[in-house]
Amino acid sequence: MSTLEFNNLLVGHATFLRGFALNLTRNADDADDLIQDTMVKALRYKNSFREGTNFKGWLYTIMRSIFLNNRKKLKPVYADLGGEDSWMMGSEGSRDVESQLTEKDIREAIQRLRPDLARVMDLYLQGYRYEEVAEQLGIPLGTVKSRIFHARKQLIPQLEVFRN
């Protein structure tokens, strides 16, 4: 495939990329950045694309990889374990900065969990969905849900000191 053909194919998939980028980022500006990064990477690695394979799938894989890598780099200052323990996230102006639960506090508490619970909870707090955690660790979806439940159950008492 010539460079011109590849470029035309890439530009022709811009609408497709926009839809996926918006689905991943939920923000128009972030989606535009993600599309740009995806196109740049696709151009850089155009020689790795094998003609006759699924071009959309190849682009989607690049985009998803960029999105996940960027998301891992952005560490939240506060984390939410979800459910009834959402108080851990705090709300602006509701507490002094010293009483806010920080990511460091959560990470330290997670390290005190059993390794199987800690690994699942760590991935979950990085932003992976249950299905992604199950796939990454090669365990059933129900096991992921159970481990997150048990991890939360153990973490809440450890982090209760930050509630006041």
C-alpha cells in the first residue's frame, strides 16, 4: 500500500475515530487530542499495518492503547471506592485539606490487603472496568466483583479515620 493510499484510508476513518474517541473520553477536546495522537501513531507505524487486515480494528487498538496509557499517567488526588464509601472522595469545601483522603493513604491501605485483593483493587482504582480487570488477570468476572467487595469491606474501617 502506498503512502498516499494509507493516508487516504486514515483520513477516511476520521469519523469512525471521532465516535470511539468521544466514547472513551466523554469530552470533545480530549477526543480531538486522542484522535490526533492516534493518527500520528498510525502514521509513525504504518509499516506495521498488514494490508488485508482490519484497518478499523488496528486504529481502534492504537486509540485504546493511547487512552489507557494516558489514563494511567493521570493519578487522581482523591479516589472513590464507590458505593456507600463515596464519602472518601470528599467534596470541595466540605473538609480541611488535612482531613481529605489522599491517594497515598488509599495505596498504603491497599498494600495491607491480601495480594489477590490488593491487585484487583489497584487495577479497579486505576480506572479499569470489572471486565478489563478480569481479562487482565485471567479470572472470572464474578471473582473480580467478589474481591472488590471484600477489599472495600476491609478498606473502609482502615480509612475511617479520614471520615471526620
